[in-house]
Amino acid sequence: MLNTILHGTPGAEPPLLIVHGLYGSARNWGVIAKRLSDERQVIAVDQRNHGDSAWSDSHSYPDMAGDLAEVIEAHGGRADVLGHSMGGKAAMLLALTRPELVNRLIVADIAPVAYSHSQIQYIEAMRAVDLDRVEKRSDASDQLARSVSDPALRAFFTQSLDLREKRWKLNLDVLAAEMPKILSFPEIEGVFEGLTLFLSGAESDYVLPEYRERIRTLFPAARFAKIPGAGHWLHAEKPREFEAAVRACLAARG
């Protein structure tokens, strides 16, 4: 089963499962997960080939959805699910194929479509880091600066660095090989009738108006919201606004 970090204890409300995006981990969501755990247990996962979860030669959405199903089944059999980017796609496929496991669904800045936003350049940047010369995270960040200009992104990537073992806690080779699958979304006939919030950054181009017809076909109860001043990394850029939107969705009726 996937590595999990639990926040809070089981209660009357379904647990909230948080599913990170590409190159992320459960730890990236620690502050938001801890804050949301005041009302329900929060389960943050490391997806396959990330963090402290097992590595696999496959990184397909059916496999990722199956991993999430296993976690929910081990924690009561039903959960609210929040997924960002790649994690949002895995969460959507879970809801479409195993709707009995999902109570409410929150999809952060992604749609059920194929993208051309390749992230392969970041794999190359991480591969280029000479780990023998890394004693602290700032050493890796300094090397990443040659090809990654955004300091926030560099800090995000170095959270997946095992300093003691001098290795990335990301299966870079498989993620590179499976990038076409990560950018795509499976053809599927399923429908998820439950309440679904598509929460986007107002400055992001990942959830375009032309995607709404496809979204409503698969998620007929879909609602849409945007966070002003936020891009694709909306939960990191506007954490309080993101938290408020998640709380409102979880408390909403219908």
C-alpha cells in the first residue's frame, strides 16, 4: 500500500484523502492537511514512484487509481478526495471507476483531458544535479538554478531529496518514460454523480472554458471556482484561500 501520513483521528465525517501532483509528496501538503484535520481525519499519500512509496515500472492512471482505492478501503471504505494536477487525474479516475469509494471530489487545477504541458525538463534538471557535491538542500538548489529559475520550484523539488542516501525520492527514469501517460487521460465511459469541485488558479491555463463540456459529461454535479492571483500551484501560492475553498466544498449540501 502507498505510504501515508495521517493527521487527526477518525470521526463522524469521512476522512479526506489528499493526493499530490507530479514530483510532490505527502509532506508537501503537511500544513494544509494539519489545518483541515480539525474537522476530520486527513490522509496524505505518497503516490507510487514518489516519496516513501514503492517504485514501479508503471505509472498509469488506472494503477494510481487502484493505489488510492486500496488506501480508502483500508480506512473505512469511503472518503472525500482532493487531488492536485496529476493527483487530480488519479482522483478523477478513481471516482469514475470506483464511485462507491468517493464521497466528494475536489480537483485542483487539472481537467480530464490530455495536455502538452510536458514536465520532462524538470527531470533533466534533477538528473543533472551532482549528488556527490550535495551536503544540504541549498547545495542542490544552487545546482538546479542553472535550469530552474523559480526559487519556489527549486525548494519544492529539493523536498524530494534524501540527503543521507544522496538520492532523489522520485523514480525519475520511470516518470520520464511514462510522461506520455501522465500528460494524457484515459478514455472512459463512467460517470461520477457526486459533488465535484474544480478549483483552479485564476492565472493558470490548465482548466480552460472549452474543457467544461467534457467535465460536465463525466461529472454532472461539477462546480467551478477560481482563486484570484494563483497559478497552477494554487495551494502553495494561496494556501489560506485554498483551504477556505476546500472547507466550503466539504461543508456544502447536495
